[in-house]
Amino acid sequence: MTAPSLAVTRPMPNPGRLLVGQIGYQARLLASGRAITIGVGLPVILLIGSHGRGTQATAADAASYAVFGLTLTAWATYGVRLVAAREAGVLKRWRATPLPRWCYFLGRVIATIVVSVAAAAATIAVSVLLYHTHLTLTGALGALAVFVLGAFAWAAMATAVTAVIPTIEAASPTLMLIYFPVIIISGTFGSVSEPHWLATFASYLPAQPLADAAGSALSRAAGQPLFSGRDLLVLAAWTVAGLGVAIATFRWEPSRPRHGRK
């Protein structure tokens, strides 16, 4: 008699390897096509269109357009892809795998941060090359830290908002309906005439503190602080709030119509 064969089960890789693999996988998906076109192409086109040949772009200008590309990627592109994955059943299938849920979402968020920051950096690079924007190493590193925190805040909020978006068709209009008023009143495209109370309200939204902190870091003079602590505090508060709401309300299952066909 022969002994019954025993199935050999391989141990799960350690969490670090799982997370690195998930980040690489999600970054490749996010950086293909639409994210690069929107996150890099649109801000660069607006930057070139707003500055004539031979002019110089200030650090604040470069920061505003970089923030525009970063937030488009971390909010709109990320949010639409997340809703699409849920409604197509992709999230449901991922949930059934041995991959820890925290690893999947952390990998997805970090990949979004990487691509968003890369889009912002590309806009800054174009401003330096074409419009001779002055940039120091300290300012660049400070802006990089601000971009990472800002991308994290916008991605966390987008994750929270996807809980109330029922279909993929509603994803883009809903996200853009929230996004553009925030960007406009925050002065990302230039100063706007608005009441004092609205300007104060905009300072507590995540767009204006992000642009102000990035512009302050890029234009920092010797002996001055890199950025305002209040701006970082506002971004951190939105990050924590977005994560808290997302953890409490996130849905893995696709939406089902209330009145199905018999």
C-alpha cells in the first residue's frame, strides 16, 4: 500500500513583500493611459497656455498647476477606478483571496500617492525647464513632503466618498461636482473675487492649504520656514477624517437595484 500524498502548501509571503507587490501592481494599472494624460498633460497644457514665450513662472504658479494635476489623480482618477472595481466585482474577488484587506488598500493608496506625486513633479519640472522657475533642493524636498501628505488626504477622502456612489456612471459626475467648486474657490486657477466668509471656508478645505504649503516650500528664502504648520494640520485632519469615514462606511459588494426583475 502506498501512503496517501499530502498536498504541499506554500506559506504566505511576509506582509512586506505582499505590500510591495500590491503597490507595484496598482501603480502600473494607475499609470497607464488616463492617469498620466490627465494628471500630467492637462496641468502642463494650462501652464503653457497661461505663460507666453520668454516669461517666467513663479513658484506659486508652478505649485498651483502641480496641485491641480495631483488632486485630479488622487481624487478623480482614483475614485472612479475604485468604484469601477467595486461594481465589476473586482473588490469582491480580492476580498475572497488570502491577501489581507489592509494590504490591498494600503497598496492601492500608496500607488495612488506615488503616481500623483510623480504627476506634480512632472509639472514642476516643466515649469523649471521652460519658464526658469527658481528651485532649491530644500524647497523641492519640502514640496515633495507636502505633495505626499496632500495626495494621501485626497485619496482618503475619495475612498470615503465612493461609499455613496452607486454606479460607475455616477462616479465621474459626482466626484467632479465636488472637486471643481473646491478647486475654484481655493484659488488654484488664480485669485477669485469672493466674500470673506467664503475665503475663510476655503482655507479649511484641502486644496488651498496644499497649494499654499507647496508654493511656500518652493519659494522659500533662507531663514524662512518651509511652510505653515496650519496648512499641514488641515491636510492631516482631512486625511484622518477620510480614513475614519472610509473604514466605517466602505462597501466591497457591488450595488444592487432595490427593485430587481422577478
